[in-house]
Amino acid sequence: MLPRPFASALIWAALVLAAAPARAAPVDTLDLAVPQVPAAVVVEGRQRLLYELHLTNFGAAPLRLQAVSVLDAGSGAVLAGWRGEALAARGRIVGARAAALGDALQPGQRAVVFLELDLPAPMPKALRHRVEFSSAAAAPGPADTGRAEGAQVEGGQVEGGQVAPRPAAALPLAAPLRGGPWAAVYAPHWPRGHRRVFYALDGRARLPGRYAIDFVRVDAQGRTARGDADLAANALGYGEPVLAVADAVVAAARDGIGESARVSAHPRHDFDRAPGNYVALALADGRYAVYEHLRPGSLSVRAGERVRRGQVIGELGFTGDSTGPHLHFHVADAPAPLAGEGVGYAFEAFGLLGHYPGAAGLGERPWQARADDVAAQRRNELPESNAVIEFAR
């Protein structure tokens, strides 16, 4: 028999619990992870981070994502946040056709939220993430017929995915091309842009084009070709010399893939041939500069050779998966074009002429002039999305 005081305490606790209002069990089955630690890049004077927040539902019920916030892990201050349509536009559910973040994240599914943040200096030492969600109960089973199918239970929030951003790379890069104007074509929100395309190779999914730029030559009227634009050789950038961005060693190179004479006749290519003819340079700091879609027969270097900055290594072409002649350039942690994680970089100098907002009008009309509050000469920066720039001749 229990001592009388102890038994009385148990009875009192039971009465308190019975009188408490019924509440749904807390839902905390969402895993938050940042697989690739971001490093800052500078864009038109602003510190920018590009990275991905992976959300995996480890529970038995679907979860509907409502909001994502980025916090300063030290102070708890909210640095940025998205909800509703703004959140849905920032990511997708992995492997689900046409499944945006506005759809429920089913048990076992993973969503990727693509984040781009402009942060003030000094950069926070660490970031943390807060995710708000609601949970829909699973369909009732034989022992759970009292719960309606799809009934909403209490929502919740979870914090995690803490990450300490790395500083920007110390080695700025020389120009990969001469002169200009060049449109630096990329946009983080494009579903099939480089920023959001994972490649699962050798047992791991990677995002090589996280900071990739497609350089397209334009003229003063914004045209990208002379005469018949369907002829690849008529592109203004076709055959332009491609330059080594640093003293480096050629880590990998491939030539011999042909190209179509007409843009409209260009076929699709598999993973291995998608980059076309390419060169990868091993930089002194462990990164790799990757150049893709080079003109067949134009490569002037081979794997193992040393090159000097500014040296011609090939010519701009139209090989591999390409919508038109251009130079694809990115920096990664591996030399194989599709088997490395894209990492940040900066060009030591370029002139800023203007922008194509969202790439609208590229090839059809002049770009919008540079804003008066942005200096024409940029140093140690990554060009802004769809900026029109000029390198030294």
C-alpha cells in the first residue's frame, strides 16, 4: 500500500489532468537541414548568401508548410521570412511532378526551399531557421473511426538547420571573356535555371550551377545575333576567345562533341554530354572554374597543363544542352561539370552597363540603363542577375 501523502498527490495530479482542456499532441516531425554551407558573395555592394533549406517529413501525417523565417542564431532577430505564395515560389517537393510548396508535404517526402539573402555587414556568425506548419490527420483506421479523415489538428513550428556562413573566397577571378557587352544571364527563381537543378550522380545529389552564369554577347541595341538568328554562327558571341580566369592547372578537358548549324535543329543531350565541350581549371585555393559549351575543335589546352590568367583556352560555341551560343561559367568543388557543388566567386573587375529585369527583352531591345546610385566600375563582385557588363579588352 502507498503511503497516504503519496497516494493523495497522485489523485490530485489525475484530477488536474482530467480538468485540463484536451489538446492535440505537439507535431514536431519535420527535419531541417542545410546540406551545403553557404559562403558570402558580394553583388552590387550587398553581401548575399545563396543556399538551400531541406525539409523532410518524418511523421505519419501530411504537413502543410505555412512560413519559413531566417533568424540570427545569436540574437534571435528575424532576418527574412516568406509565407503563402512567396514561400511556394521558393521551392518544390523533391520528385513530385508539379508539386509546389503550397501542396502538402506527405510522410517521407522532402521539400527544398531555395534561399537568397542580402544581409548587412557584419554577417551574423550563425543562422537558424523557423518553419511554421499545420498537420492534417491521416485517414482513420479500424481503431480510429472517431477522427474525421483530413481533420486539422494543432499546427506547430520548429527551429533548426543552424549553419555558420563561411567568408567570401579570397581569390578574385580575372575575366573569362574580353570586352562586351555581355548579358550575365541567370535568375534564382527560374524552375529550370541552373540555381534549382540538382543532378544525382555517383550516389549523391548535387547542385553544380548554384552560382552559374550564362554569358551572352549583345550589341548596343540588345540584339544577340546578326542576320538569321537561327544560324548558330551568326550569334554575336560565337567563336569569341575564352580566357583562363587565374593561373591554374587544367583538371579536365573535353573536345570533339559536334554542334548543330541551326539553333532550331539542336537535339537534347544526356547527362554526360549536356555540358558539351568543356574545360575545368584547378584554382590555387581548391576550387574549380568550369567552362561549358565550347566550340568543337577550339580547345587549346589539355588535362595536366598549366595555364596563365588571360590565356586563351578555347572559344565560345554551341555544344551540349544549350538554347543558343553562349559561355556557361561556374565555380565548384569538383572538376566534373555535373558532379560538383557550386560555390561562390567574384570577378576582380568589370564595368556595369545596365540590366535586363528578369531577362525580358534579351535579344529584342536594349537593356535598362544602370541606376544612378550604382557605380559603373565593380570590383571583387558577382554580377547581378541579368546584368549587362563589360570586361577589359
